[in-house]
Amino acid sequence: MDKTQFKIIEQKVDDLIALCEELQRENRELKAKEHAWARERKELIDKTELAKQRVAHMIGRLKALEQES
């Protein structure tokens, strides 16, 4: 193997290392976003459930008022 071939292989290995590092960084960012979206989704589900409970309570109060009339 001559110097030129060795340099080409060395450059390809360096490129692969750089690509792996970039993919690892991107993967960490995507996992962080996924975690944030999961947290936001849970918060929205909780808020929706609370709103459903409040609406059901208001409907119950309205029905009670209607029966009193």
C-alpha cells in the first residue's frame, strides 16, 4: 500500500469519525426534543382531563338548577 492509498483510507476514517460524532450529537438533540414533547403531551392530557371534569361539574350544576326551577 502506497502513501496515497493510506492517506485516502485515513481521510475516509476521519470522515466516518466526524459523521459518527455528528450523528451522536443529532441523536442526543432528538432524544431531548422527544422528552420535551412527551412532557408537553402529558401536561396537555392533564389539562384536558381537568377541563372535562370542570365541564361535567358545570353540567351537573346546571341540571340541578334546572330541576329546582
